[in-house]
Amino acid sequence: MQAKVSNVLNACTLVGLGAVFLSFYWSGRIDQYLNPAFRPLVLVSGLLMLIIGVTCLFRHPVQHHCSDGHCDHQHAKSVFWGLASFGVVCVSVFAGSALSRDAFDQRIVTNRGSIEDGKSLPDLRVPTADSSGNALHPVAFNGSAVSQNTQPLPLLSRPSTASVHDSANQEVALEVTDLLRADEPFRNAIAGKNVAVVGQFVRGSTATAFRLTRMFVWCCAADARPIHVTVNVSAPVDFPAMQWVKVVGKAEYSTRNGHPHIVVVAESVSPVAPPKQAMLY
């Protein structure tokens, strides 16, 4: 009897973990935790655990035959170990998945600091010149800048009425990573043009400056680091900490400690809904 109960508990542990993996994958919650390159592994792992768990649930426990009153297989039939594995592994994962907010708060900025220059990011720079050295136009595609020499710069809609200053200029859709990684041809391509960048609001050291922050992930949420660009505004703006905002303005580059330093001089700042991909990679 103990062997059967233990077998059911172990099977439920596997089925429960598989169900959590699959629910995260199919609901899209995994997007907030894991680099896209590794997400298919979550689907595969969830399916395997579900299959193995269901198989264990319906199989009969193996009967061990021991002699001389001694058995080395008592742990395999122990209800205690089955309950322990279910409680420690499965219940903790269920609780974490149910209570998780799927978002970082400002404490991560305080505890981990933030990156404000491209030299600290992986060297995955977007090509900005062709083989002849001619600058290419940056074009926003699925949240990342790619290079094409036949298409005009992309446009976004006008900012909302909640903006600080209205702007009739056209806007180039970029990410924080695009601005931090921009090399000289890229910077020349956007010079004098309004850029539109979405990020989270983090108060700065003065009332007319704040940090536009995004979470950069190498592998998963455990190694996430805040990255930001400094935004200067002509009049103070105030939003709740980590509020998603859209900044429209001009990107101004200077050199600091031998590396490019970016400041966005904002013409408008307006609250927006969180993007589908909250993390940058």
C-alpha cells in the first residue's frame, strides 16, 4: 500500500511540474522569464514530465524481494519521501507561479544597479554600413533595429495628449539597446531626428532628469540587469516608479571616459501600456 501511495505522489509531482511548465509556455508568461532561444526547451521539458508522470501513475509498483530481513529499497516505497518531494518541489513551484507578479520592481534597480553604456552589453551590434562603407538607414522591426538601404526610417503615431510638449516631427522607433549600442554611422543616421523609446520610469537625481529603464536578459530572469538611458526634460515630470512611458525626443551623444554617452532630450513623455516583450535580449 505504501508503495502505491508513494508512486502516486511521485507521479503527481512530475505531472504538476509539467503542467506548470506548459501553462507558462502556452499563456506567454515564459516571455517575462526566459530568453527566446531557450523557450522551446520549456515546452519539451513540460511535455516529457507530463508523459513520464502519467506513465508512472498507471504503472504497478515494482515488487522487491529481499532476504535475511534486510531491504535496500524501503526509500523507494516510503510515503514520507513522496510527500517530501511533492511538498518541497511541487508545492513551492505552484506557490511561486501563483504569487509571482511577472515583473520587476524598483528594488532590482537599487540592488543590482544599472548599465548606461554599450560597452557593458554583449557585442551584438547591428550592422550600420554596407561593404562600401555607406551608412544604412536603421529600421525598427519587431522591437529591434535592422539595416536596410532601400527603406525610409519608420514612423510612429503622434504622442498622446498627456505629453509634456507636443511634437509635429516624425519619430524613429528604437529600443534602449539600439541607443546604447549605436556606432557612429547609426548615430549619424538618427542625428536631428526624433526618436521614440519605450521604457520604465525611474526617478533621477534632479526633477528635470530621469532614467528610462529596461531589463536586459542574457539567459533568464535570474541574470536580468537594468539598463537605461538618461532623459532630460524641460519641465518636471512625475510618474509612479517603474511606470511604462514613451519618450519622444532627440538623442544627443557625447564622449565619457572614452565611450559614447547618450542623453535623450525629451519633447514628450507619456504613459503607455507595457509592451508584449518586456525584456530586451
